Amino acid sequence: MATKVVLIPGDGIGPEVAQAAQRVIDAAGADIEWTVRHAGEAALAAGEKALLPQSTLDLIAEYGVALKGPCTTPVGTGFRSVNVLLRKTLDLYAAVRPIRTMHGVKSRYENVDLVIVRENTEGLYAGIENEITKGVCTSIKVATEAASRRVADYAFRYARERGRKKVSVFHKANIMKLTDGLFIRCAREVHDAQYQDIAYEEVIVDAACMKMVQDPTKFDVILAENLYGDILSDLCAGLVGGLGVTPGANIGEKGAVFEAVHGSAPDIAGKGVANPLALVMSGVMMLNWLSATRGDPKFRESATRIRGAYDRALTEGAVTRDLGGTLGTMEFADALVKRL
């Protein structure tokens, strides 16, 4: 019986990369039954009254899993981020972004293999902002013991299950002594109580960024609150070739949404030149998660086949224009299918 998955194409290049990712996943024999639902500007264009329709949320909650393309977020004005709203509404508390060196993708670093685990529901992204008087605005950072403990537990559990050796907590508790102080205290207590087999360290975030660009191989699993984790994810993507080769997942207790972490790139939308690799890689994460949570090895087998296909494609130079090649969006998908 096919496994039901919500497919959210998103905005801009989203529908193109979503179609490509769907083609590759289907060709790998994963046996997915896709149901398309909209979010972002695409939802309004489809006649919905909200950027994140309740019907989309309800179906994700019912199926427990979604694969999502990029959604547009205005800068400085306009509506709130659909991505943030989706994570908060469905309580997808852990954002997971693996970062690894890809053969065939040029970068300044070698042998990078690390994972960002980001608290996904609070911090400054709680969105509590006010203009208290003309020209004076405030933004309130929220940190709770419950959220800090559960994301710390997820990070340590993730490290143990995948054979990783160390968790580094990035913070600014020297300045934000209450919020970041709470975050690192919870992480320390979770480690000491349950995960002493995993090495643990606390690093002030600005110094950590310096160490990261000096030698990213010194880090393994990085745990951070919401804002730091968001910034670090893009910084680390730059170590391995950019957001086009970086997948992402948002994990909760009752489900997960897997997404490309890059933007909607409206300037190239509809031209058939967007790189779908990040969403394909996110699909691989989805299949591995399905295998672990549904107890079906066929998903992991399909994920392994897809990963092998894009590793070979990159090594052999079958790549899209942003990576120095000539292939269009669906041509790259075809190249992966050929290598399955």
C-alpha cells in the first residue's frame, strides 16, 4: 500500500524543483502517493484565502509527512514567514540540516561532514515585536526550559543513533544570561543525565563562527537556538558549495516536513534552469525518516539508490548551470534517474 505524502510545490522555482524531486523519488521505487497542497503566494494564486491554508495544515497532520518547495518571504514588510508559521503551528521543533562535502562540487574545504540541529519554535523567531513609540521597536526573545530540553535531547539522540561523536552548543550566554543561559544549562543537564557517551562542548557563537571557517572538520553535531541556527545553516552551506546542495528537515513528535532551504528565486522561475538537488536530497532525508518511523526498509533502500545516483552525477559532471554544468531542471532529474 502506497505511503501518503503531502507535496507543497511552493513559490517561484518551487513547482519546477518539486516536479523534478517527485520524478526521482518515484523512479527509485519508493511507492509514494503524493497529494498536492499549497502554501505561500501559490496558495493565494490557487484561490485560497490564507498563505498557509488550514486544509494544508490538516493534511500534513493527517499524513504526518510533507515534502516542501521554497516559499517567498517579503523582506522588511508584508506577511510573516510561511515557513516559521508552518513550523510553529505543527510544533516541528527540531530543524535538521546535514552539511557534507560533495564530490564534483567546488568549495574551499574538504571532508566537511556536520549537522546543524536548530531549535525551531521560539527565540526571536517567536515574532513578538512592537513599535513602542515612533522610531523605537522591540523584539522579545523567548526561551523555555521545555523547548530547550527537548531539542537538546533530540540532538544527543541523533548523534548517538548515527554514530557521531560530539555535540557542540553554540550560544551567547555571556551576554544573554537568562535566555541563552537557560538553553546551555538545559543542554548540559540533558547530556550529563543521559548522554555521557557523547562528547560535549559549549562555544560562544561569534568565536564558533571564526573556528568554523578556520577548520569546519572540528565540529560534528551543532546545537543552537533558532536565530543562531538559521544563520549557521547558511554559513555552513557556504562551506560545501551553497544552498543548492543542502537539504533540510523539520521534525516534530507527530510528523515532519522536509524542505529545500534555499529561496524561491523568482528571477529564474519558469525558465527550467533551477537546481533541484537540494529538494532531492531533502527527499532522501524524508525516505530515511519514513524507514525509521514506519519500520519499512524499502524507503531506506530507495534513499540509498538516490544518494548514489546524485553522487555519481556530480562526480561525472552531470550538473546544472549553478554548479558549472549545462543541464536544466528536468534534465538533471533525468540524469539521476539514469544512474539509479
